[in-house]
Amino acid sequence: MNRVEEELVEIVGKEFVFSDEETRKEYGHDETEDLNFPPAFVVKPSSPAEVSSILKLASRHEIPITPIGARTGLSGGALSIRAGIGLSMERFNKIIDIDERNLQATLEPGVITQVFQDSVREKGLMYPPDPASRGSCFIGGNVSENSGGPKAVKYGVTKDYVLNLEVVLMSGEIIWTGANTLKNSTGYNLTQLMVGSEGTLGVITKIVMRLIPHPKHDLLMLVPFKSAEKACEAVSAIFRAGITPSGMEFMERDAITYAMDFIGEEPVPLAAEDQAHLLIEVDGNDLDALMMDCERISEVVAQYEAGEVLFAEDQTQKDQLWKLRRRAGEAVKAQSIYKEEDAVVPRFELPALLKAVKEVGKLYGFRSVCYGHAGDGNLHVNILRDEMCEEDWNKTVKVGIRELFERVKKLGGTISGEHGIGLVQRDYMDIMFSASHMELMRSIKKVFDPKGVLNPGKIF
């Protein structure tokens, strides 16, 4: 290992190789529960050539190597569970080009998502995917997990914006996966294979993203409901009424009260009977048309026991309401260590999913707090540890999660909508896939990583 450290120093310089306990521990965790797996070394390259040399070294010595981004993930995808080399991509932080003529941008994977969004917004353009951690997460992590966020309901997820990727393979070869064009039917779609592959097939060093014009107007409304299930029922009804919101977020009562306590703000008073809220946004270029959409939404939700609808009066209030939703995850974590499940079902089945979550919780003795991207049928189920003993937390709860996922499959859904499989969900993959299907995916992994050293122990 001393020789390995010497080789790493030769590649990136002494100041970018770390083996001290404090740094290793810092880079050994993400936001997944309270897990920590320190790598033996943390290395911070700044060029594809350096990444290439590091991957060759790892392959030659058969040392596990784990790509590490901003460490905001919730499935343990960036955890160095077999020690080895932690490959931090934080120095790849440049927006290389914003092409206003072709509505695309080229950037490195260590660019913070919100920084990228703000940069293109200044030019009247929009990059819609906006995970809750957009103020700290990296674009590269978004690509690796195929992240979504509130605007996915109208605009799609990360995969819908990736045109081309520069990737370093385990052989050290540097390739582009596609072309910087809107259409490409030339060979296998390696670009989309890399998106969502969770750092198991190669290391992304450049990304070409498609952009769209930024809409001129948006309106935001917060709708309270006396029943969480009724709130979920209203979601599908809004779409069936011919309206496609640019955001439709669900928060049950505990999620919104925890968030208010956490941020120290109460942008809206909660009535005693309010059990859930929908945060609904519409956007576009015709303000009158958006007002009509809001009126129609109000008519629809009134049929599902909705309370008085709050319309955000100005940008400050809009920011307050979005802050409430975006900080919900941190707020729940401040209450207790939790396991966050990321189930998604066809939109109409959302009430059945919520009901299943609560029924399984009663059966297996755990408390849950739910919120999520209701417009996509995507529910984030936060299972709180509270005072649960070690055995129940590590065994009984897992049995309950398996039953929940089996119900999700019966509803036509799947076990991860945007957080990936990583470490903590891999034991449930058999629910969704047959043995032959799993072997097919393992075979793809072997082609890209024949020695099995790149982000090992993830997905499978």
C-alpha cells in the first residue's frame, strides 16, 4: 500500500493524496443513514488523464476504487465499502461552455447543480432537474443516479438532458459515448447506459447537457387536505383534468411540521385538521393561461376535501414554500436516524402506495414520514429509528421493507425512482428482476470492469 500511495502522489501530486484518518472518515460517508466506510486513500484528480492513470493503477493492483462526488446520496452509492481508493471528483468543477446557439452546455461532473442552473438562467435558459440537494450536489452524481426532483413531472429527469459523456474506462481509455446532437441512432446508446449506472461502469469526466428556454412566469399554490389519501387521489385527478403542473409535491403533516421547526419559519399556519399538503406549481409564458390552470386546479382539489388554497403572493413567499419542501429530508433526519425508501408507482396508484406504507409500518412496528414527487407517483418513505433496538432496526425493519417493495411491484411500481440502488437497496433487486435479468446486468458490468474493482458491492 505504501507503493500505491507513492504512485498516486506521482500522478496527482502530494497535496491531493490523503491517508489521514480525519479526511478518510469525512469521505467515508454520504447521507445514507449513519453509515461510514473510509477509503484507504482519498485522491483528488483534476484531468481525464489523471483519472486514466489512477484507474490503470487500481486495475493493475486490483484495488477497489469508488468515485465520490458531493456525498449527498441516499443509497450509499459513494461509500467505499471495500476501502481502497476514494476518487473524489470535486476538482472537476468547471462549466466549460454554454452554447446559446444550440441550447446546450458542456461541463465537468464536480459542478454544483444549482451553480449550473443559475449560470444558464442568466442567459435565459433552463436546466430543469433539481434534486432537493441542488445547492450542494454535483451534476456528476445526478447523472450517475439519474436524479429527478420536483420539475421532473413536466420536464423529465437527468437522462432526458444528457446528450454526450466523456468517460474514462477501467482500461484507462477515454471515450465519448455519443454525439452532441438531439438525435442519434448510431450504434448502442452508451450514453444512456452510463446514466444511472451509479459509477459502476466508468468515471464520467465531461457532460454535454441539453437546455431549454426558461419560462417567463410561474405560479405556486399550497393546498391543505383533511386526509393524506385524499391528497394523493387529487394528484391523478389534476392530470386527468388536462393540466400538467411544473411541480406537484406531497407532504404529510409530520413532514411539514418538522420542516417548519427545522428552518425556524412558519410560512403558512397549519389547521388542526390538515393532514397533508400538495405544493403545486405551474409555469409558462402566458400568465393568463396559468391563472386559468390554477382556477381549474382549485376546482379539482375541492372535490377531495381540500381546505383553503394558499396562493404565493410574491417570489419571497414562493421561496419560503419551496424551502419548506426541499428541507424536509434534513428535518426528518434531525429527528432520528432513518432509512429513506424511494418507491414509485403509476400516478393513480399513489393512494394505494401511501396506504401500504402505513399498513406495513403497523405490521412491523415502525413509524414513517412521507413526502415526495406526487406528480410522478414517487413517494419518499422515511422510516425513523426512534428508540428501536439494534436487532429490530437491522432485521425486522428490513423484512418490512421487503414486504413494502413486494406491494409496490404488485401496484405496477418499482423500488427506486431517483435515489438509485447503491448499497442499501441491492438486497431487494430480486423482487424486481429474474435471475436471468440480473445475470444480464452482471455481464454488462463485467465487460466494463472485468476485475470488479470499480465501485464494487453496489447494485449487485
